[in-house]
Amino acid sequence: MSGEFDQLKGRVKQAAGDLTDDKDMKREGQKDELAGKTKDKVDKVADKVREGVDALRDKADDKA
């Protein structure tokens, strides 16, 4: 969820930078958007790892 917020915040900053011709604001928005995308990807990978660990635990429990 915070990744989506960072992406939105970044897009808003980029638009504001475009409107005001503020290159620093636009660059900051690009960084925020990239950070949000990165957070989303990391969260997806973490979810996959948790699913794999849970599957291994279930398999180990079945054998016990």
C-alpha cells in the first residue's frame, strides 16, 4: 500500500514540477515514483517467499 502511495505522490510532484517549471520538484517526483515501484516489487517477492516457506512447513507437518 505504501508503494502505491509513493507512486501517486511522485506523479503529483512531477506534474507540479512540470506546471511550475521546477526541475528539482520533477526529479524528486521521479525518485518517489521509482521508490514506490521498488517497494511494490519487494513486497511481491516477500509474499512469494512467505508462500514458499508456508508450503515447506505444511509439507514437513504432513510427514511428521
